[in-house]
Amino acid sequence: MLKNKYVKVTLLISIFLMLILLAYLKFFHKKTEDLKVNDSDEILYNSNILKDVKYTTKDNDGNKYIIEALEGEIDFSDPNIIYLTKVNALIKIKNSEQILFFSDYGKYNSENFDTIFTKNVIIEYLDNKIYGEYLDFSLKRNSMIISKNVIYTNPSNTIKADVMEMNIKTKDTKIFMYEKDKKVNIKNQ
């Protein structure tokens, strides 16, 4: 009989401790899961969203690069990388006309100023407009590579291609298709 009482008391205590643990996990653990605590007991927040982002830089040649976005999110693994939403950029090249860029998304490197623009990319330069889905822009390489459904328009022509590469300094441009059997489509207005 004493053994039976001991088993019942042990079982009741175990059930009681499990209920306390479940209550703790349900009410307290969920409230802190969005926070991380480091070794010094500082609270680190997971939120890294920036509103109305604007970055401005100038290179050694005097060219100015301004990028703005409705929203930016810093990459935790590399704080030099900022993911952007609703992006506008302006390049003021010394002794040349300015170039405007627009896209739904972007990936900006604040260390070297390289930017990748994606989805609904539009480039405006003088009377020229270029549309595409992906743009790799690099001040360091002096290059601009736009790809995926590229359409180039000006008052005289419309050109459809897979890729358009441009040297930013010299304005030398290559327009081509990925597949050799396909041709760049050019229409005169």
C-alpha cells in the first residue's frame, strides 16, 4: 500500500511539473521568440527595415550616383548589402547626360556601390528607354548589363534582344541574343 501511494504522489508531481512547463512555453516563450539575446544579455531585434532609403556617392572621376527606395532591408550576414523595394536611381556622369533607373526591387552594395535591379527595370537616357527584367550595374567595372526581355526604344528605332551591355564611360554598347540561331529584332520607326 505504501508503494501504491508513492507511485501516485510521484505521478501527480510529474503531471503538475509538466503542466507548469507547458504553461510557461505557451505564455512566455512565444513572446520572446522574435528577440535574440546575446552573451551579454543585450536584446537584439530581428527587424532591420529602413523606410525612405537614400544613398549618395561620388567616384574619383566626379560622377555622382544617387539611389533611393521606398524601403530597404539590411542583410544580417553582410551589412554592406541592402535589399531595396521600389527603387529609383540617378547617375550624373561628368561631361555627359544623366541616366535614370527604375525597378521594383534592388540589391545595393554600400561598399562598392554595385547595384542589381530586378523586375520591371526601366532605364532612361536622353530620348532612349530600355526595358528589361534584370540589370547589373557596376561603377567599379564601368558596366551596365540589362537582360531578360530587353526592349530598347528611341524616336528612330525599337530593338528587342536578350542582353544589352554598355560601358558607362565610353558608351560602347553590345546587343545580342543568347542563342546563336536567334537574331536581334530591329524595327525602324
